Amino acid sequence: MEILFETNGQAISPYEISNQICNFGDGYNNAVKKIIRNSEYLDNDGKIFIECAYQILSSFKMTRSGPFHENPKELLRNCWLTVGTDLIEVRKSISKSGLSRDRYLVELSVQERDELIDKIWITTKKLLPFTMGKYSYGLVGASKILFSVLPEIVLPLDNKQWLQVFKTVDLGDIIKFMTLDIQNWEGITGFRFNELDHSNRLTTLPSIYNVMAMYARP
């Protein structure tokens, strides 16, 4: 798959990526700016989780149909009761690490990243009973919910990205691929991937990578 590189192996230019971000739309960019700011801390009651998740689901128009069409905040509360402890644990580990939120995945050691990815995948599977709909296996909703409170780690994926771009049902494999793709791109171009949005709204690696993963869809 080619996300940050052309089919001939040439790295996509920083200018083109910045241009794609600019053209992506204010709806996504503004929503992501808010959740990056608001998700730095998670309260025990799940209020921040519910608001951030609702913000992202709404921006992707996932409250118009499917499992989040009716009483989305009540469903999100049930999600929080199931995975809230897991998310708080991950959030605390990020804060204690002293690493940059914007570059968290590339600054983690390989062993720490693998351990983190295992936790994320376990949490994803816990969310699936809530996010599964009549025409979806739940991976779309789960990835977007996790992105809303862990925007430095998780990529928010739609059906085409799951089926036609990454061709896997393992979110952990996608996070690993994204991290290596960014590291390779930065090594070749000399640019820092998290600094490509000149409006400074998309500042985490997954938030910017999603723009290019959307662009890579058939």
C-alpha cells in the first residue's frame, strides 16, 4: 500500500501533504483540534470521553445512521463503563512517559509500542459489541471513538480504508504500519510529519496521517 510514498518509491512531498490537509475541510480539522486539546486529561466519570467521541462521530456523520443514530451519548456512556479504566490507564502512561503527544508513536521504544498496541487492540475488541451495526462490523466506530481520546495513537478508519487500503481487521497492524511509514518518510525528507499542518490544528501523527490515508482510497 502507498500512503506517504508514490508507487515508484518516491516520498510524497511535504508541500503536497500540507496542501491535502488544507483541502481536507474545516469540519474535520476543527473537530480534531478540539479533541486533541480536550483529551489530554480523562475524568473518571467519562464526561470528556463522551464529548470527544460525540464530536468525532458527528464530524464523520456517523450519528445520522447506524448504532449511534439514536441516543448516541447514552451508547457512549455504556462504552465508557466498559473501556474507561483501560483508557485512563493508557492516558496516564502517556503523561508519565514525558514524551511529546504530537510525536508519541515515533518516540516510544519498539517494545513499549508493541505493548501499547496490544492494549489498544484489546480495548478495540471490547468496543465492538457497541459499535457493530447492521452494515458494519464495528471497526469503523471503534477506531473513531478511540481516536477521539487517543489522537496521538489511533487512526480513525472508514470502511474503504479497512477493506481497500490496509486490507486487515487488525488495528494494531495498522498502527505499526503507520508508525514505520512515518519514520521512513521523515528519514528521507528530513521533515517532521507532525508539523505539516500550517494552521496548527492537526498536530498529532495519526490526525495528519488520516488525511493521506483518505487520499489513498481507490
